Amino acid sequence: MATKKTPKKKAVRELIQVPDGVYFYAVGKRKTSIAQVRVYANSKEANGVVVNGRKFAEYFPLERLQSTVLSPLVAVGQEGKMEVFAKVVGGGFTGQADAVRLGIARALIKFDATYKKALRDLGFLTRDARIVERKKPGLKKARRAPQWAKR
């Protein structure tokens, strides 16, 4: 006799609407994370940074991840003056935070090209290209060989 499974209830959360108007778009990547970022310069609503429809403090609960995401805005003095909407897929929290940071930095340059030197000097425009190395045939992991036995 088969038992009937009850579907899990999805958590209800407040989704924040994206405003209409002019925005600056950029893509940021880190490891396997891809962030599509929109920066709204003259926005009347004060949502701040929104990631995947949630406030970024809710999406990135760790303080170091929050400071990573906000660092390009703080560097150019635009914190609290711009609205940022990001859609992130893939990877883990750290990779996603770094991808959003790169996307914000690239979008800020499209907004104002004079920010480029400040962001470049702080390393916010450098794409961290480190990804997981693939597993090779005959090995246990990417570089780990099977244990060698003399006899």
C-alpha cells in the first residue's frame, strides 16, 4: 500500500517589485555564480540592494558578505543613493556575493566613467577566474592519484 505524500509548503516571503525607469546593466561572475545586476540611479523608492527578490541582508545573512556586496557603492560614495537589483544563479554564498560585487562595479562604470580608477585600484573590476579543476581519467580527483603499492 502506497502512502500519499503531502507537498511541502513553500515559505512565504515578500517579493520586492523592480521599479520602472533608466538603469545600468552589467553581469558579474565568480566560480560558477552568475549575477545579472541593474543599478537605478535616480530612484524614488529606497529598497537599497535587492538580490533575487529579497533584501540583501536577508539573502546574505553574514556581515562579511554584506560588506562585500556594498563595497563598490561605498568606494565611490553612492551608498544609499542608488537602488540595486541583482539576479544570481549558481555557486555558493561567497561566490554569489563576489559576482554581485563585480556586477555592481561594472554597472557603476556605465553610470559614471570617472569611477573606473577608484574601483580598479581597489580590485573590484578584476574577475576572479579561479574555478574547480576537472577530474582527469585514471585519477581519484583532479590531481589525486590512486595509492601506489610496490607489491
